[in-house]
Amino acid sequence: MSLDVLSVLSCAAATAALSTAGPMVIRRLPEPPPQTTSNGLDLSGPTAAEAGVPGSTAEPKIPYAQLAASPGLGPRLALAGAAVGAVVGAALGSEPAVVPWIYLAAVGVVLAYVDWCTRLLPTAVIAPSYAVVGCLLGVVALLSDSWHPLVGAFSGWLVMGGFCCVLWFVHPAGLGYGDVRLAGLLGIGLGSVGWAELLTGMYAGFLLGALGGTGLALLRVVDRRRYAFGPFLVLGALSGLLFGSALDHWYAAW
């Protein structure tokens, strides 16, 4: 695969520009309903750390407004968006599918940041993204005069989203439903590109989540029983996008 430098730079710039809207989006997110213990103590407010709940490891959730006001957040999200956009440009070049993936890349950066800080993936961002990506893929189908991107997107949603939904149903403590929603969204994007990208991205997400989570837990960066999985899903999807086509022959051999 030859590297299209212009596509890489264009995608990096476009994703960085979209990612700078992250602080504004985060600031407008509705706060989740309060979480309480069996004895009625609120674990979501700023006094939760002072509550002294016996045996509880819950931490107070950072308010979205405070999260959005983090110093230098806009430039940091833009830098991360540029890096992720460059990967998208390197993988897809000037293909029409690059348009929905620029949007997905920017949304993935914002969601990864929110999930890492709060262990929550807000539906207020993910739900409308389904509609946006669906519309963009419809445009891609018209431009390419083929229904394959839409059929692949639907298949990706069924496979990746459905697989994570089953895992959530079997063991909800190990996977949040926000992860299921995000997996379905990323599955749509990966499936629209190809089966090899979809399978590689799905496997890579869980592999990176297991290895990365274990490593960060050993370094005591995160709690091994409770850490954000969303960033690893995003990284896995990018891995599938970048390396999936190279593994296409390997999948065919099976």
C-alpha cells in the first residue's frame, strides 16, 4: 500500500479541526442520574469521597463542565485527533469511505477522553453519531454507485455490536452498555470498509483491552476490576482499519 501523503495530511487536519469542538460538546452533556448505595447514600456528587461508605470503592464522577474546563483540553484533543486522522488517511487514502471515518475518528477521540476520565460513554454523543455515520455512508454508496458499504455497515453493526451485546448480557459487570453502543458504531464504520477490517478491529479491541488493562493495573494506573474499555475499542478499530487489508489473505485461508 503506497502512502498518500496528501490524504494523510488532509485527514489529520480535518479530524483535528472537528476534535477541537470536544470541550463544547462535553460541556453540554447531561449529567447521568445519581448512583446510590443500598442505604441511600449518593455516590455521584462531590461529597461522595467524604461519605465513608464501608466497603465501597466508588469514586465521585467528575462533572462534565469541569471535565470540559480542563486546561489546554482543546489543543490536546486536536493533537490526538490529528494523530488518529493521520491513521485514517494512511489506511483509506482518497476512498469515499474516508469521510465518515473522519467523523468517527473525531468522535472516538472525544469519547475515549470522556470514558477514560469518567468510565462513562455518553449516549448523547453516540446515539446521534449513528445517524450521522449512516447518512455519510449513504452518500458514499451513492458516490460509489454500490450498496456494498451500507450492507457491510449493517453486517458490522450486527457482528461487533451483537457480540458485545451478548457479552454484556452474560456478564454486565465486565462490560458497560455504553461499550456495546460504541462497539456497534465502530462496527458500522469497519464493516463498511471490509470484513478483514471488521474482524481485525474487533479482535484487536479486546486484545488491547486485556493486555493494556492488565499492564495499567500492574502499574497501578487503573483499577484492574474497573477501567475504561472505550479507548481500547477505538484503538482496536484503528488497528483494524490500518492492518485489516494486510490480513485479508490470512482470513481467507480459514
